[in-house]
Amino acid sequence: MNGDQSIKKWILGMGQKAKVLGPETLKKDIEKEMRQMLQHYLE
């Protein structure tokens, strides 16, 4: 697991307590991951 993956895992593990302020690419990656997770529950 590289540094980016570790950061993403940590952010997602914090759930609603975390808010990504930047960089923009990280915000987009987290948003994409969360949308994919939500799709599992909406199906």
C-alpha cells in the first residue's frame, strides 16, 4: 500500500468525521470511492 492509498484508507475509516479540504485530486478520489460504496446500498 503506498502513501496515497494509506491516506485514502484513513480518511474513509474516519467516515463523516473527516472532511477533505485538499488537494482537489484527493477530494475527487474520495468522492468517487464514496459514490461507489453508496451504489452497493442503493442496488
